[in-house]
Amino acid sequence: MKLAVFVSDLRNTVDTLDRLKAEKLGIILVQNGVYHAAIKENGSASPLLKKSADFYALSEDLETRGLSSSNIASGIKVVNYSDVVDLIFNNYEKSVWL
């Protein structure tokens, strides 16, 4: 199964993600979830970014929080709403919101 996971909060969601089984996992950072893309704790990236997945961050939510593509970790693709719709319909079979 190809699964898209929307992460909308900064709280630690790694435990929940560890329980999800998918052949392809896409993590879409939205709302306050985009802070995972930028926040460094003790000099290291968010534990969420250590997951084996494709990562996306919604550009409108980054901009709302004063962040830009130059402020986020490498390996995260910045997408807009239209791109998210394309991902849901073309790349993933199911989606879940955390």
C-alpha cells in the first residue's frame, strides 16, 4: 500500500508512524507540522525526518510561519496545494492525518 501521512502538529509522531506499514510512505508536513522541517534540537534534525519516507512541506504553511525553502532540511520537497492534490490522487492509495 502507498500511504500519504499528513503531519499537522509539532508533537512527536514518530511512535505512531512506526506502527504504520506501507510499501511507500509519503509524509506531508502541513500547518505546525512544517516546523519539523526547520527545527533543530541539540543540533540534529527532527526525529521525524529520520523515517524512511518521501517528505513534503506545504509552501503556504511555511510562508505563514516565516520560513522558506532555504530554511528547511535537505531532502524535503516544498509543494503547494495543487501539488498535494496531485500527490494524493497520483502517488498514494490512502491518506491519514496525524
